[in-house]
Amino acid sequence: MSVLFPQLSLWLLIIVAAINFTLSAFVFSSNPKSSTNKIFAFLGVIITFWLVNMYLSLQNYSPQISIWLIRLSVFFASGINGLFVLLANVMPDEKISLKKEKLLTLLISTLTVMFLCLSNLIFKTVNVGANGGASPVPGMLIFIFPLFIVTTSIACFYVFIRRISGSDENVRKKLSVVFVGILLMLLFVVVTIVIPVTVSQNSYFVQFFPLYTLFFTGLTAYAIIKHNLFSVKVFATQAITIVIWIVLLAKLFVTKNSYEFFLDAVVFLVMVVFGVVLIKSVIVEIE
């Protein structure tokens, strides 16, 4: 079982990363000039980097590497929260209508906290336990990170609720879907991770955290697809193809001998060619 769980968490990470990158790429390509699409795509990429960093931070490394992985975790988390607030203010518009003063305040505060997270002012160092696990030692400005997270979370919820209640039906539906996605993601994190870890030190569900992010990225992409910002058929074909590519590519790194590696490499190359041809044929069919 101890071998199964690390493999499960790794495969979940690979699959979710593939889905998030796919969603980000095609939402952006559907309308590269739209601020909403740009913000969502950027969020999808940063969330994926954060998930990869979180996975690595749970492994046993030297104290020097562990402290930087922990710092990067809060670095990405700060950026994600700042982007959530920005998305709440912009979606579904193509241009950012937020007042310049508010936009600059959000940008400067987010970047300031992000770069503070990379310093020893948030986490000074780590203490390595007997089992090899690293526990971060808080720095003198550690309070800034949770303060920023709480403040931006409240601001995000407030803006979503205010805009949902004051928008027309079409905009209200889009915002509601995204808001539900964020709520579901946070609900699962709190109920299955935060509470069990805090109360009983049970971290079993931590490995499923990547899946929870799909509530946000998946439902937001659904809102875009439902309102015909890009072809559902093209998106589905491209998404499934890229997920298969990434899974097959990942398999190359866990093969046990050269013969298996050769076979897996051939299968991967064949699927790449087949996938490209399939995607092009679907695009031609629709056009």
C-alpha cells in the first residue's frame, strides 16, 4: 500500500496537469485578446505549477531544497489568490474594467507578498524530523501570508456575490458556474484535508488535492464551452488526445528495461502522429 499511494498521487498529478494545461491552452486560443481568457489560462498554468511543487514538497530532500519548495508553495498560492480576485472582477468581459487604482493595488500587493514568500521573512528554514520530513520555521513576517490569503479570499467572494446579484441573466449564469467551482474546490480541501490534518494528523486525502482543482478549471471551462466560445467537438478531441500523449510520455520514465522503453516509445510516437491527424481532420470537418 505504501508503494501504491505515491504512484496514485503521481498519476493523479500527471492527469490533472494534462487536463489543466489543455483547458488553459484552448481557452486562451479561443480568444487570445480577451482578458478573461488570458486570466483563466494564466490561472490554469500557475495552479498546475503549484500542484507539481506541492507534490515535490512532500518528498524527502535536503533542507536547502525543502525550504525552497515550501517557499515556492506559498509563492504560487499568493499569485493564485490574486488572480482569483482579478478574475472575479473581469469575467466574462474581454477588457479589464477595474479602476486603475484598484488594479494597481491588487497587482502591487500580490507581487509584494509573492516575493516576500521567497525570502526568509516568511519561512526562515526547515527542521528535519526523524522520518526525514521537513517542518518550516516561520519568519518574522509570517503573518503577512495568511492575512493576504484571507483578505483576497473574502474580496473574491464579495465581488462574485455582488456581481452575480447585480448582473443580467447571461453574465449571472457564467459567474455562478465559476463561483460554484471555487466553492466546491475549497469545500473539499477544507473537509477532506484541512480538518483531518489539523484534528487527527490524517493526510490520506492530500494525494487527491489535484482532483479538487478540476472543480474550478473544469466548471469555468464548461461555462466557456457552453456559451460557444470555441467548438466543443474540437476541444474534446484535443483534450483527450493530449491527456493520452502525456500519460504515454510519463510511462517512458517508469519502464524497467530497454525493450519496454522501445515499445513504449514507438507507441507514443504513433499516437502523436495519429493524434495530430485526428485533430486536423476534426477541424477540417467543422470548417
